[in-house]
Amino acid sequence: MTPLRVRYARIESVVLELLAKYQSAKAPIDIVQIARGEGASIHFDSFDDKSVSGFLVREGDSADIVVNNGQSRERQRFTIAHELGHFKLHERAPVHVDTTFSVFLRSDKSSEGKYVAEIEANTFAASILMPSAMLRAEIDPASLDIEDEAVVAVLAKKYGVSRQAMTYRLQNLFAQSRET
Ligand SMILES: [Zn+2]
């Protein structure tokens, strides 16, 4: 069943459960360890189709996650987290293929209805790789400048994510609350 709306609260609680279960309290989050612990085997492979980021093959309670090793390390980590998100949140076809488009699709009103499962998988990935409690503990929103590329670069490196992913996460966590 595909959800009709992005279930942000549900995703956050699944993520918090996993972070507690694997005692992941420090950046970078070991996403491979978590995925393996949840029953997924991780494989790295080169794909002829460069637009494919990775795919998920389910078999009952276990799964294979295959990652395009031609993409950057940070993107490969995000892809693993995205596929784990599908595995934990969605029950769908036994094989799910993701392109760069779906893995890095941004959440906005125009795409929300159409790509709920993809946005959920991306929300899961961002939440588990950049846990909100960890970022809130080290960032003072009053002095945070999201436009400051040096600050974003340091955080991105620490969490093992791309700068774009970190910028987007910081905007979601801090920019909106500051406007209101
Ligand atoms: Zn996907």
C-alpha cells in the first residue's frame, strides 16, 4: 500500500528506534551496520545505466541493497539509507529501482502527492544520517548561517553526507522555525 501523504511522525519514530537499537549516537552514522542488522545485504556494483543510484530486492524479511559505486561515497551512503527506508516503510514490488531523480527528489507541494514513497524514503534517509537531536545539540540556530558554505562543508563531512543534503536538512530543521 502506498501512503497518500508523507508520514513524517511515523518516519521519525522508526528512525529513533533504529538509532537507539544500534546505539548510533555519533556522526557519521554507520548506515551499513544498521541496514545489515535489519536484514539487508549491501552490494556495491558499477551500473551501465549511470542514472541508477541503486535498487532494493526483497525476499521476505531480508533484502539485497545494490548501490551504484560510480557515485560519490556520500551519495552511496544516502542511497543505502533511502533503500533501507523503502525496506522499513513500504511493502511493494519485490524489486524497486531508484534513479538519481528519485533518490534526490526534494519534498515540495507539487511533488508530494505523486512521489509520496520516494519522499518518505528520502525523509527517512536524511533523518537517519543527520539525526535531528545530534544536529540540535551542536548547532545554535540563532547563529547558524545556512548560506555559509564553510560551516555546511564541515557538518557535511562530519555526517558523511553531501553538502546539498546537509543544506536541505538544516533548512528543514532550523530555517522554517526561525521564520515563524
Ligand atoms: Zn526510492
